[in-house]
Amino acid sequence: MSAVTDNKSHIAEAEPWRCSDLTSMALRAARWPLSMVTVLNHVIEPDVVATSACAYTLPDYPAVQSAIAVADAFTRGFAIPAFFLISGYLFVNGLQQLTATIYRDKLRRRVNTLLVPYLLWNAIALIVAIALTLPLLADYLPGRADYYYSVKSCIWGFVGIKPGNYWPHDGSLWFVRDLMIAVALMPLGYRLLRRCGALMMAVLALFWLWAYTYAPNSYAGFISPALMFFYGGAYLNMRRVDIGSLSRRALPYAAVAYVALAALCMALAEGYPRLTAMVHNINLVVFIVLAIGLSAWAVSRFTFRHLKFWASVSFFVYAAHVIIFYFYKPLVFSIIAPHTDVEVLLTLLAVYVSIGALLPLLYAALRRLCPAALAVLTGGRR
């Protein structure tokens, strides 16, 4: 009996495993909402919006401050770890072994899907930042962006890893940079996951919890979610966990826990910052279950004819929105010219809604007018 059991175990281990179609569709469907969560966090944040007429210090407005507190508790920092987990899960999906040949093939594809778009979008961000300093544009676009006065700073902005500044020129692409680092380390990570996966994930989880709680503004705070959730996603796939089906079954419990933990974060935020950070980290994991579970429920109930379009446009929105914000937020504030507390909050919501509409329209126009250039910018995502 033991020999038969061992033989079956060996056969099961040798057979490649793929997640279900439900999970595959759910992970694709989750990308657009997660991108819009990121956009929301960059709209509702403690920022100063400077126009030609005045400067709006957003935290000075009580309604905006309340909105920031809600965003901090319910969405801040949640979307990118979910992207890391999805990327790691799909990286090893269907693999029997990560051989040198397979890894080289995957690495070549990541050059087109990650490295080339990363370089191009950072170049666009740098060009826009410099252009906004020119008198011709400065007269019409009241925005601002970080301007790099030396060749060294311009080059360094493509890396974005230096003391005190861990953002590339296109700030949102720190995700792509750290994802490429996680992919580069995958041969070692894959071996460790196979030999001592539980121990490796425990170490990465402790590192992530420490970094997110005690050193959120250090580079450890950036790289820790990349390592924790990318390899966490890979580990779940290697353990043959169908995360779409599992998250859908856990959806009611995740929804209740998510709201309760977010409310607890809001209650603790004023006097207990460290405890708030710990609860927030726990809720981040709950959020990922909730997001994937909702996507799995949606694709199982409804027919999404344009799912591929929305999955592909999500990267475009994610990469473009920070560059657009260099001038778009101040432009909208200049046009509306809000005065009261509520008007400022409604103006921010107008920025968010209009970005959610305009960038997909721009993507659709580019796909019709110059599909080849758009394919390069989005890494072939169509």
C-alpha cells in the first residue's frame, strides 16, 4: 500500500498543474479594479494642488481629511501587493520544473512585457516633467513635476533606488521595477520554495510585517511586498491552491473581516499608529482574498465580452495616471476653482471619475491609430 501511495504521489508531483478557468478569468478581471484603486489612492492623498491662482493644501479641508482617513483604512497600499501575488501565481502556472531553458524564455518575454515599457514610460515621465518647466506650457498647464537638473539625476531616475528617494521618474512604476527584481531572483526563490517553502514564506512574511510597520519609507518597505506576495503567489500555485475558487468560497467572511478591520484601523489611527499598521497589514491580506473572490463571483455570474480589453487597459491606466497627474489635477482645480470644503472634495472626485473615463478612451484611440506603438508601451498587452 505504501509503495502504491508513493507512486501516486510521485505521479501527481510530476504532472504540471494549471489553475481553473474561473481563477484565470478572475485574475484577469481583477486588474482593472485594482488599477482604479491605485488611482483613487493617488487622488485622495495629503497633497498640495498648486494652481496659478492659489494652492490647495488638501489636509486643511475637513471633508477631504475624512476622505483621506477612509482611503487610508480601506484602500491605501492594498492594490500593489495584490498585483505582486497575481504575477507570482501566474509566473509558475502550468510549470512542472523551472529549468534554465524555461526561465530564459520567461525572462526574454519579461524584457518585452516589463523592461521595455518601464524604460519608455519613465522616459515619457521625464520629458513631461521637463516640458512643464517651459514657459509655453507653464502658462496653460499649472502643474508641476520633479525636475532633474543633472544628467546623473536623470539617469538615476530610471532606477529610483537611492537614499531618501525610491521612486522612478514615473512613480507608479516602482511596482514594475521591484517585480523585475523578484523575477530576476526567481531561480533561487523557486528552489527554496520547493525545498522549504513554508519556512521561506514565514521569513518573508516577518520581513514584510517588520518593514511595513517599522520602516515603511525605507527601500525595505518597497521591496518587502514584492518578495512576500510574488513568492507567496508562486507558492500557492506550486501547492496547487486554486485561489479563485477558494477566495469565492471565503467571500462572505472576507467581506465582514475587511470592513471590521478597516473600521478598527480608523478607530486606532489617532493614538496607536503601530497597532494601526499591524491591523492594516492583516487587512491587506483579507483585501486580496476579497478582491479575487469578488472577481471570481463576477465572472461566474456575468458574461464580460470585453474582459480582455479591460485587462489590457489596466496597465496603460496604471502607467499613465501619475504622469497625467503632473498637470491634470491642477488643471481641473483651475477650471472648477472650488472654494468650500465640499467643493474641494467633489473636485477630487471629478478628477478620479474623469481619469477613469479619459484614459481608457485614450487607450482605445491609440489602439486604433497606432496599435504597434501602443503594443510596445503596454508590453504587448491587448
